[in-house]
Amino acid sequence: MRISVQLLSQNDFSTEAYAVGVFNGQGLENELFFLSPDLASAVSAELKRREFQGKEGESCVLPLFQNKQVKHLIFIGLGKKRLLESQSVRSFTARAIKAANGVQAGELSFDPGLMDDLEDFSAGLQAAAEGLELAAYHFSVYKKRTAKEAVKKYKVESAVFYTRDKKNTLKSQKVLEWAKVYSEAVFLGRDLVNTPSMHMHPAEMVKVAQSLAVRGSGISCKVFDKEAMAKLGMHASLAVGQGSVHEPKFVHLIYKPKISRKAKKLVLVGKAVTFDSGGLSIKPADGMIDMKIDMAGAASVLGVFKALAKIKPKAEVHGLFAAVENIPSGSAYRPGDVVAAMDGTTIEVENTDAEGRITLADALAYGTQKIKPDYMIDLATLTGAVIIALGSDITGMFCSNQDLKNKLQQASDAAGELMWELPLHAPYRELIKSKIADVKNVGGRPAGTITAALFLEKFVGQTPWAHLDIAGPSYAEKENKPELPVGGTGWGIRTLLHLIRGL
Ligand code: BES
Ligand code: ZN
Ligand code: ZN
């Protein structure tokens, strides 16, 4: 899709679909400048007749038969009148492109009111462009050809944000490039999550990581196979993966900026369980259906790296994941086993379905010991309990450091990806005490998300660290937001890119 910001010229204005945002209870003013006064008031009357009020999420499409300049009008409700925040802009353009695709428009234009009323032009434009890109995502690799072609056919090919201010057109190019880079990174994350586990096992994840380390990207990639992992002492991850025919792999991606002397060092760790059956503590059928998504944390890390090659930030960024498949077999690890992580901490396995934290133990210990970063952030589809607590829109966030917490919160606001802080409540450390090992991998049902985080805390030493439990928002079962089509969402990629650009 081509996206541009153009100066409005009222004289020769024409477009296939024209989108207007309407605040709740507000009538139209001069948005329909290209219509005769009679037709403009007929449109207003029709909106009234359809009881379109401009409530958030409301939309109405009107065809303009035989009108030479504009074929379809698309009205999108914006809710209460206020300064538009990035998130409302993102949802607005996402709704508009869905409506435009619905009437098979190849071209979509926006009323200049959108660009000219933004509080922060760059942030607003980036959100607007992201809304268009993110909503237009389709995962059709597994569809028959005809269906794929159908998806392609009804797609807006060109989108124009009109403005009455020439300055805006000059400022737009770079911002539109960022939006494209961010969206392509999100698409990689979504594709990886949507791909079935049969085609997204550990060796495949390695291939994806290696494909990002091309010349000129600033990215390099180290891969550790089973033997190399054993040498490093990653017996915890190896235990989780020992039931599968797909051998575990450990990946270390490195992005180095050109000037690296004073660069801040950030480690990103992703959970990469390519399928989570639960292992011998097997999941019931219903709970297993979506478990191809259990590598969403690593998928987001890979998405971030895809963008780093283009953004070329000042910070040094490391991406780590232990890719394993958690599956029962004669060689699978068992409840009751005791395994040692890379830093020597021994873990009693009470439940083989609490496997994510066992693999993260090695990755976090590797990050702490080998990289000694300024900040470390992990993303993991770690607990079902966080979905009970916060649902599908919100990530559970834990953070040991105020500076990192502020940075994350700012970045998450800019990206419109919600998170809510949960406490690293020290007294609950009691719940994961083991009688025979240093720690056990489950702490019972109460506060399941917190005890999982307290388990991870044992492997980060003094590193300023944040843990993001993304089990809820990494996957959209229903389309709750127009910019998040059903399936993998790529949650966290845009938040982390905002954070990295600020380091
Ligand atoms: N991968 C799951 C968590 C999950 C559940 C992610 C649903 C996305 C959707 C994780 O490995 C798991 O199974 N956790 C268990 C832990 C329990 C055994 C302590 C859980 O949450 O039930
Ligand atoms: Zn599990
Ligand atoms: Zn899992």
C-alpha cells in the first residue's frame, strides 16, 4: 500500500473512498466541501436517519452513485470530542480501511481535519499509518490459491492523508517510513505465531533468526545446538525439550550500532516453546488448541530485530531465546525431576506444563552472566492466570527498576499496547520453595502470574529487569480491535521499538 500526505486542492479533488471522523453528537461542517450544498445536506439527513451518532467504533458507509469525484463516503465514530490520542487515530484509520476494503475501493482518502487537528503531528501520523497497515494484514499462506487472490483483489492500494498545511507534507516522509518499518516487523511476528507448530519448530526459528543477520544490517546471530547448550550448562531448557524429535536450540542475536562505545545495552528474551502440549502433565484438548502461539515472545523479539536493521538505533540490542517443543514421549522430562539451569540453580519440576519459566531460567541467566546489560526485558506467554486477571487486551508487567518501568510505560503509551503492573510480592517467594532443590517450578493456583515472575527473578541478579506476561494479548481469538486481526498480534514489537529509539 502506498501511503502519502498531500496538500488538499479543492478544485481537482477526487477519490474512490473518503473517510471522515465524526465526534459524538457533532454534525458535519465543511468536510463534504466537494459536494453541492443540497447533496451535503442530504448526506447529513441520511446519517441522522440511520441514527449515526459518532459513538466510538460506529461506522457508516454511503455510496455516492454517479458522483464523479467521490464514490463512497465512510463515516467513523470517534466518541467524545477531545484531542485525538494516537490510539484513537490508529483505530480510526484501521476501521476506515476495513470499510474501504468492504466496498472494494482501491484508493482511500482522509478528510484533512484528521491531520490538521493532531496534537502531535508526527506521533499522530505514525499511528494513522500504522492503523492502515496493521488492519490490512492477512495470513493466507495456508489458503487455496483462489482464496488468496480474493484477499488481494479487495485491497486499498493507495491511501492519502490530506492536509491544508504545506508544512505537514514536508514532515511526513520519515514518519511514514517508520510506520512501514514498524508494521513489517509486526507482520513478521504475526506470521511466525500464526504458522502451525509443524512448520515452526526450533530449527525453523533458528532459520528465521539467521535470515535477519544479513550484511549491512548490523545484526549477527549465534546459534547453539543441543551439545553447545549442554556445554553452557543449559540443562533446564534441554530437559523441557528432551521429549521431542525436534532438538532444542539456543539463539543469540546481536545488533551493534556503528558507534558502540557509550551505547546502552539492552537484552530482550523471548519464550520460544514452539508447541506446548503440557508434556506429561498434559493439557486437556481445549487448552492445547492454540498452543502453537507459545513462541510469541520470541516472535516479537525477532520482529524487533527485523526493524532494527532499518532503524539503526544508537543502543546495542541482544535477542535471546531457547527454542524447544514441550511434548510427552518415552524420553520426556517428568514431574519430580530436578534440573539445573545455566547458573547452577536447581529446579524441581512439579508440573511439566510450567515449562516456559524453566527455559527462561537459562536465557535470563545467559543474559545476566554473558552480556551484563543495562536493561533486560523478557516477553513470555507464561501463565493462563494472567488472562484470568487482565484478559486479552492487557499484558501483565513486572519490573524491578523505576527507570526501566518509566521507559516501558512511555513506550507502551506511544504504541497503544496496554500493560498493567503486578507486584513482585516478596512473601510469595515461600510458595516456590522446594524441599529438595533450590526452587520449584509451580507455586499453586493463587497468584500464579506472580509466582511465575518470582521464579524468573531468581535468574536476573541485580540487572534492571522487566517481565512481560503476554499470554493474553499475544493472540486475538476475536477481533476486539480493528488493527488486530484474528490470530497472532505481534504484541510488544512496537512498544519495544519505541523504547529502543529512546535509549
Ligand atoms: N503456555 C502456557 C500459558 C498459556 C496459557 C499461554 C494459555 C497462553 C494461553 C504455560 O506454559 C502454562 O501451561 N502455564 C500453566 C502453569 C501452571 C501449570 C502452573 C498455566 O498457566 O496453567
Ligand atoms: Zn505450559
Ligand atoms: Zn507454555
